[in-house]
Amino acid sequence: MGGEDSAIDPMELVLAALGSCRTIGRVTHANLRGVDSRKPETKAAAEAGSPVLDVLLNGVGVSGPIERV
């Protein structure tokens, strides 16, 4: 697409935002429940039930017509 790869591209920006969102959510919910969010088992439990991580790992099929506006 051009450029010299000297700045963040849109996909990198989206992935960084999703990673930040997941981390903030996990830490916030752990703190509200009085759980130490730094423990590896807390992270594993949070990831096991994370719909965001599921979408990132497994993808979501998208189909349909594209319309010009």
C-alpha cells in the first residue's frame, strides 16, 4: 500500500487496542472481586471465558454484499 513501514498500521492499532481493552477488563473485574490479577491462574481463568480472545483466535466469518454508498 505504499509507505516505508515507519509508523503503526491500522491492524496493529486495532490489535493494540483490543489487547489493552482485555487487560483493563481483566484487571478491573479481578480487583472488584478481590482477586490478585497478577497470578497466572487468574489470567488463565479470564482467558478461558473471554469472548474477545475467542474471536481473535478463531475469527468470525463475514459474508454479504458490499454496497457502494
